[in-house]
Amino acid sequence: MISIHFPTEDEVREAYHQGEEAVVALFREMILNMHILAERVQKLEDRLASLWQRQQWKASFQRWSEQTGTQESAHIVPMSLREAP
């Protein structure tokens, strides 16, 4: 996993004193870090959505099986919703 670093106040002041190019480089690094974090958040949101969908399907099936008295679920669970071994 890539380490994320945001500049401290001292680093920002140092870049300011070094000049425009140092400030621009600092912002480039921050923008890159924000893109990395945005990708991580998106992946986590996708995983959570998938887990939520699985849980909703299980809850729905459980209600159905309780209503019908059916207990055998493995053969009708869609492959996309089955948990990995």
C-alpha cells in the first residue's frame, strides 16, 4: 500500500520560501495523494455495496424460506452472490 503524506505547516512554509516551483511541486504531491485516496474510497464503497447487496439477498431469501418452509438454499443462490471459499 502506498504511503500518503500531507505536508506539515513547516513544510508548506519552507516551500513558500523556496519559491514558486517548490510550492507547485508540493501541490502536485497533494493532488496525487487526493487521487489515491479517492480511488481507495471508491474501492471501499464498491466493496460495501457488494456486501450490502449480498446481505439484502440473504435476508430476502431467509424471509422467503421461512414463509415457504424451504431450508435448502445452496443450489439456488446465484454464483455472483455466493461467498468465496
